[in-house]
Amino acid sequence: MCLYVRVKPRSSKSAVEGLHGDRISVSLHSPPEKGKANKELLRLISKALGVPTSSLEILSGVGSRHKTVLAKGITLHEAAERLGLGDTS
């Protein structure tokens, strides 16, 4: 399953904030330098979804605020529930 994410680096705290249009809005404390924000994004999503970071991969947007993250081993319904995004049906 793919997650479409909008990242806000250098925020005061790291959190999944909800939907922003058709993307999941995520604030990250880390700066977008040397992959720090990308690593923090994967750790945060991993923790929120309850899956290992090894089951997540950034497919596109490594250097952008708009990213596509592949999440293996979880359904859309499970992801929406765990991220607090409401009903996806």
C-alpha cells in the first residue's frame, strides 16, 4: 500500500497531523539535511503503523516535501485506523 505524505521539516514536534488534501500531513523535528528528515519520517510512520521500518520505503520524493511511502504488510483500512485518519470506505 502507498501512503502519500506531505512533510513539514523543522517543526517544534514530530507528529502525524491528519489529512491535508489528498496527502497525510506529517510534521518532523529534524531538518531536511543529509536524509535526517527522511529517516525520522520512516521511524514515525513505523511507530504509528506498528510495523518495522524495514517494511517501509520512500518510493518517490526523497528530496521533496511530497513523498510516496510504500508500506508492506498492512492494509489501507488498518493504516487509516492507526494513523487516526477516519473511515476510508
